[in-house]
Amino acid sequence: MEGSGVVTVYGNGAITETKKSPFSVKVGLAQMLRGGVIMDVVNAEQARIAEEAGACAVMALERVPADIRAQGGVARMSDPQLIKEIKQAVTIPVMAKARIGHFVEAQILEAIGIDYVDESEVLTPADDANHINKHNFRIPFVCGCRNLGEALRRIREGAAMIRTKGEAGTGNIIEAVRHVRSVMADIRLLRNMDDDEVFTFAKNLAAPYDLVMQTKQLGRLPVVQFAAGGVATPADAALMMQLGCDGVFVGSGVFKSGDPAKRARAIVQAVTHYSDPEILAEVSCGLGDAMVGINLNDSKVERFAHRSE
Amino acid sequence: MAVVGVLALQGSFNEHIAALRRLGVKGVEIRKPEQLQTVTSLIIPGGESTTMAKLAEYHDLFPSLREFVQMGKPVWGTCAGLIFLANKAVGQKAGGQHLVGGLDCTVHRNFFGSQIQSFEAELSVPELVSKEGGPETFRGIFIRAPAILEAGPEVKVLADYPVSSNRLSNSDSPIEDKTENPEEESKVIVAVRQGNILGTAFHPELTADTRWHSYFVKMSNEIIEEASSSSLVPAQVGTSHYQPPASDLPIYP
């Protein structure tokens, strides 16, 4: 800043870039995943089924969210050995989850060379106040959000991809719909807003002003946005696409159902042909039992989405 | 006006359509075999090649795609699209994957490694610059990118990228280490043209620089003009259309 007499808060670009792994490269992989389905898998065999069905990436886990709910206890990063085995089994990108704020788990995941880290509320949070400073990593991160403010705070922390939080492991799409609608409604509001009003809007969202402005100019989130948390059927997946998501995460929905291979394939096709009801009808036929869902009106059900701000 | 088809099974098809729109050219999404009849040229975008191959297989797109290429209609593949167009690909998933073929070269899928090895590089692109002007280099974004290990005599190399020859011999490639000094740098090919087929291992659709898109549109135009006299490109896409992009951030249409 010498001699310029100007204090630049965020540098030239809206997002701080590091030499080794520019933000465009981190976002780039997410862009390659657009229009695709990312599936939770717990072993190499499931990963192969997901790849054969046409998943564009897999999320390597020890337990799917439905089992984390059922079994309780502290959920942590998966055993790196398991993640390595899954990585060797497939050629598509492999993601893995780290606890919120647990930057050492993220360092370990970076060291074993996976493609994306999910800083996930599905695992038990390690830090109730801070998320990981994702700018310090060469590996890209995906983070959950419930609304526009939360999404932009995560992007400011360095997330290169955003997903809705939904309510993982429930097979109930209602929360994911709520979160996508909330983000989209705020973006529509923002697009029609006078520039003078954006400062207060950013304050109310508790989001960085520059990213709010960038969102206004682009008319969408400045990174790729996926849906997650409760997708169980091809129709759920197509619903999320029609609401404006770039792709879909399917957690427990595939491998907790009667015929995982067939359901996985149907959800992949539903995401590609999300606006074609005839194809959706065709792929929705005869899929066997869907996962048993959880009614979220029950107050005893723990809300993972409320674990972080 | 003729339109450019963009295979929209999965991946960066929105980005390609947005880049074409900036040139004043209409891009249409292609998801079914019959939709291929409506376009005169095709872009196969980046994405996960395994996923795209599976989706193409579900909807029986391969025969129509092969026919499209064999008829000599202009086709451009970026990243996953390049793998689709290659006659031979190594580093595939267990059981292999279907390819469209047509481009006489061997592509190593995921040559540069996982996401952590993804990178950006300024590539020297003499052929592109001679046609489109602008800066001497092009900002290539390589994401889990493939590379061309061998290219046939018909294939014209438009850009290459230096790698240590160690990297070449470590990869399970069919190329033998020809250099005496294993530390010496060698090159892999990252952009090619063979007749009406264009292939790039990087992602021009992720940058604001539209020269590759303009190059492809003109290439299609020449071929169509040979057949008929219709024009694909509006007048403003002249020889010196290149303008420095205001911002070189990724594009999100």
C-alpha cells in the first residue's frame, strides 16, 4: 500500500489468492462437477457402484449420516486408510469430510491427496465459534449453508463450493428446499436492489459487502452451489435442480435403499434431464424401497443444520 | 442462423454457452441423439469423462456422436471432451469406458494427478495468436487434466506444456524414456487440431479470454462455407475482435 494512500481491505481480487493454488483452480473443479451427483460411500465396493452409475464424485465416509443419527456418539473424520482404498478403487474425484473448525483433520486429508474437503456439520463440530481458515490450504473446500449470509461467510473463509445443509440422514427434503429457497429469494431481492441499499443488506446478512456486491452483479452465488441433505428419490434431485442448484449430493438416500445401483443410476439421469418430466417418470419406475425417512416435526430429532452459523 | 451444439450431459456446458454468447453465437444444449440433427458443430465440454460416458451410454448417444464426427462436422473437446474424441485413452476406470474417437492420438486420463496437482499456466499458442491476435500466451486452467502422449502424423500440435520426463516414465504410459538424462524436461501436448476436430486438455471456457471459442467458430464457419454459403458468425466477429477482458475471474453464467 506504500505511497498509494489508500487502504485496500481485501486486495485487488475479491478473494485472496495464493500462488500455489489460485481460487480459480479450486472453483474450477467444482465447475466440472456441475450437473452431476456426488454420492456418499463407505467402502470401495460402494464407490465402484457409484462410479458405474455415473456419479461425478464420491464422498468417502465411515458411516453415512443416517447411521450417524442412529448410532449417536462423536462423529469424526474417516480413517485415512479407508479413504485411500476408496481413492484407489475409482477414477472420479474423491471427497472426504472434516469436522467444522478441525483444521488438522483437513491437513491430514490434504496430505493423502483427495480432491475436495467437506467441512461438514454432519460430523460433530470441533470448534463452536470458528470455521477452518480455508485460504491456508491448497485443497479446495465445500461448506454447508442455510441462507445467503452463511454461504457468503463461508466463501470469504475460502470455500470454493457451497451446498445447502438440508437435514442429512433424514431422507426428508423439506430443509434442503427451505435453504435453497432462502438463498435464491435473497439473490432475487439483491438483483433488484438499489446499490445504496446493499450496505445495510450486507450488514443484515452478516456477510462481507464485496461478496454481496459480486453476488448482485453475477445474479447468483460466486461459486458453484449444490443441494444436499435429504435427497432420496430422482424427483427430489430434479426438484433441487429446478430450484436452481448446480448439482446434488446424495448421502444416505442411495445405499440405504432397496436397490442402490438402480437408484443411483436413476438419480444421475434425473439430474441431467431435470426439466424433462417424461424421462423423470421413466427413471422413477420400479426403484424398490426408498430409504425410510424421518419426520422432522419430532422435536427429539437432532438438527445438524443448527450446529454452526 | 446456424447454432453450435454443446453436449449438456454433465460438466461445464453452461460456461461454454456463456462464452459463445459473448461472441454473439448461440449455443444449444444437446442431451438426446435427435438433437444432434439440429446443429452443424459440437462442443464436448469439460466434466467427469466417466460420468459423461455413462450418461451418453444410457441414452444411446455414442452411435450418433460417432456419426457426427465421421461426417466431418466440426467438433471441439475440452478436457473430458478431448478424452471422448481420442482414439485411445489410458488411465481409465476398471472396465474401461466408451470413447467417440476420431482424433488420432493417445490421451492419458488424469495425467497431472488429483485436484491438488491442478494448476494454471501461461501457454504459448502461436497458431491461435496468428488467427486471433491478442497476447502471445493463453491462460490455461488444468483441472485433473488429461494430456496427449502420442499424436499421429495428421495431428497438428497447437500447444504443449513442459513436464519432467520423470513424470512421463512414472506414469503407466506407452512412451519410453527417450532422453539420456532422466532429469531433462520434456513436453506433453495439450492442444491439437486434426482436420475438423479440435482438442484442448485445459478449460478455455473457465477464462474470460474467448479466443479459442472464436477460433472454433471460425473453423466451423470455413467448413460450412465450403459446403454452402451460409454464415455462422455475425459480422462483429472479425479478424481483430480480441479485447482484453475486464476481469479474468472465472465466469458463472
